[in-house]
Amino acid sequence: MSETTMELLQRLRQNISEVTPGQALAMKQNDARVQLVDIRDHDEVGEGCIAEAQHIPRSHFELEIESVIPQRDTPVILYCAGGIRSLFVAETLERLGYTNVYSMADGFNGWKTAGLPWHKPAVLQPDERMRYRRHISIPEVGEEGQLALKNSRVLLVGAGGLGCPAALYLAAAGVGQLGIVDFDVVDESNLQRQILHTVARVGHPKTASAVAALNALNPATNVVPIETRLTRDNIEEIFEPYQIVVDGTDNFPTRYLINDACSKLRIPNVHGSVFRFEGQVTVFKNPDGPCYRCLYPEPPPPEHAPSCAEAGVLGVLPGVVGLLQAVETIKLLLNIGEPLIGQLLHYDALEGEFRKLKIKPAPSCSYCGEGKEFPGYVDYQQVCGQADRK
């Protein structure tokens, strides 16, 4: 004969170990291995939760539990709103081979009634969970990571070949604030590679064109246009509100200025560059790795450094490099994976080949060397010749 609901609950209570909210708190405080797992739905968690708890909604539980808690002997205390759903999930967990499973009697309601500590967390809204569900389903991102992206601030220097694809994917990923520094206007020759811009916006400021494109893609991203030329006088004020700077520039004076400000302010600098059929990406992060000057202490003479206009660039190549810059930016924001700190990723489009090269910090570098006093900004002339310090 099949069981009634009451008979099933009675059997579960006989077979599953139950603990009171007070006992659950004591177990967590006395053993760092104990994991509290909240199996309620997202809207329930939004009304309040236990700060130390992992959240795995009942609907995703079997799919996610092994990646969140891989060790089968980990003490796991499950809770729901009133202590019923957690009994059913506890039985499932034991069937999966977990050997130290508990259900918290009276659930989160009992926890609150007992006067134990809880808080009301920041949560994604239903439309945000729908939009970013492919992110949220990745254990390394999840809702917590998506909230981190929502609260992040990234500055793009340049709305050109590199900045355009980076901006599109960072906005699509849900970055909360995206600053864009550029003082140029859209030119017809830009359209071969600068995919934020359109024929209708030729002659318009690139920042305004970028705002229009990114707002159409994701209105939730706050796009901040900064229509100005970076100088040693304004760079720190512009950089300071941001967590990460993405360097999408194509000239040496600005690259050195960005590097020096990021080194001084200790803001990660996600650097990219392209030339004809080749591109490269790296992350400069003081004090964890080298800076741009460790790789290139001084700019080359102008005859050895032609611009993209002079040398040309395959239109799709900045798309590859800009996307890689977006990837590195997201890794830094979420603190996942191995960012390209101290590594230069080189891409050869003609050979279809990636190579990774190590970059070592230069102990003598006056901008990122340990114990070095910041020497000041250098104003390189357009020909990268004479210079003066501030």
C-alpha cells in the first residue's frame, strides 16, 4: 500500500535527524565544517535568511548540491520555512550518499522566533534572474556573483575597436556601471571594426553613440559617458570611482598614462592591443604582478610604432581581443579562475594560434617596484620624444 502524506512525514521524522534552530547554531559555531543549506525559493530568501547559509533552491537541489558540497561526509543542516520540505530533501541527500544530514525543525520561521541572527539580503529581481539565468546556473557565478556584477564599476578607456566588443559583453553580463572615456567622433572608417557605432551616428561623439547602443542592449547598466581627453591633471579623478580599468587605446602616450595611474591607485588594468593580424591581452595589477613599464619601460620611436591607420588591422581582430579583455574583467570582478596577471596572451589570426608568455616584474621599475615612490606622470608628445614630469 502507498503511504499517506502524514505517514510519510512520520517515517521521515523517524529516519532523519532533526535539530532545533539553537542546536543548529551551536553546531555551526563549534564545527567549521558544518554547512547550513537554505532550500527555499528565491522570493522566500529575499524576505530574510541566515547569513552563513548556502542557498540551493529545492527545484535545483539535485543538480547543484554535489558542486557546492562535494564531500559526502560534510555535516549538512537543511532548512526551509517550517521544517517540512527539508525532511524530504534530507532523504534525497542521504540517497545521494551523504552520511551526516540533518533537518532543522520549524525551519527559518523557528529560527526567527528563537531570536537568532538573520538578515534581509540583496537579491536579484525576478526579471534579472530570468535575464541572467545562464550565469546563475554556473556554480562559480550563481546569484551572489551576478549581484557582484550588478554592483560593479568598470571604466573603459576608448570606444574604438577594442572598447566596443568589451563594452557590449560587459553590459550584457550585467555590469552595473560602465564608464566610457573617449573624445573622438564616429568616422566612416571606424565602422569596419567598431561595432557599437552605425552609419546613422557618423559625426556623433563616440561616447553618445556607445550610450545609445548599450542602453538598447541592457537598460539596467548605467553607462557614464566621459567625453574628454585623459591628461595627467584629470586621470586620477576619473579613475578613482572604478574597480577596474579596461585599456582599449591605440597610442603609446595614453597607454603609459593609464598604466602609471593604475599603478599608483592600485586599480587593475586589463590591457589589449592589436596590429594587423596579431593581438595581445594581459592584466597589470599592482602589487600582484608587473606593469606595462616592466614590459616596455619607454615608448618606441614613432617610426617603429605606426598607428592602426598607417599599419591597418583586420576588422574582426579587435573583436577577439576586446572579448578576451571582457573575460579577464569578469574574472577579476568575480574573483574566479586565473587572471592573466604576469602572463601575456598572444593571438596570431593567420596561424589560428594562441601563445601564452610569462612577464616578470622589473625590480627596478619606478612605477610598480616594491618600495618605490611614485615618480610622477610623464607627458609624452605625439612623437613620443621630449617629456616633462609633473
